[in-house]
Amino acid sequence: MAQKRFSKYKEEALKHGIKILDIYRGKDKEVVRFIYKDKVYLATIKGYRENITPEEFVKQLLSSIKY
């Protein structure tokens, strides 16, 4: 279950049509698995969510999608 302090990131993602499935936290990065337009994607975020704004988090997720 996600911690309450990270719920704002999930809510911001939902506003843009992104459903976050899970997040793997590594030593210096996070790997996010999410659904966008009925497809599952993986995105690597350098650093951690608490160091960026929810808007920047969503921007990084969307920029990781390769069409």
C-alpha cells in the first residue's frame, strides 16, 4: 500500500490518464510500472519522487513513452 505522502503523485498521474501499478525503489533510482492508453510501460526515474514535484513526475513518465 502506498504511503500517504506519495498519494499526490498518484493523483496527479490519474489526472493525465496514467494508472500507476507499482514502483520499485533502487539505490539511486525508481522504476515505475504504469498503464497509459491500455498499454503497460516501464519508466526509470533518476533520484526519488520526494525530490521532484508531482507535475515533474508525470512529465518524466510521459516522456519515457516511445511511440
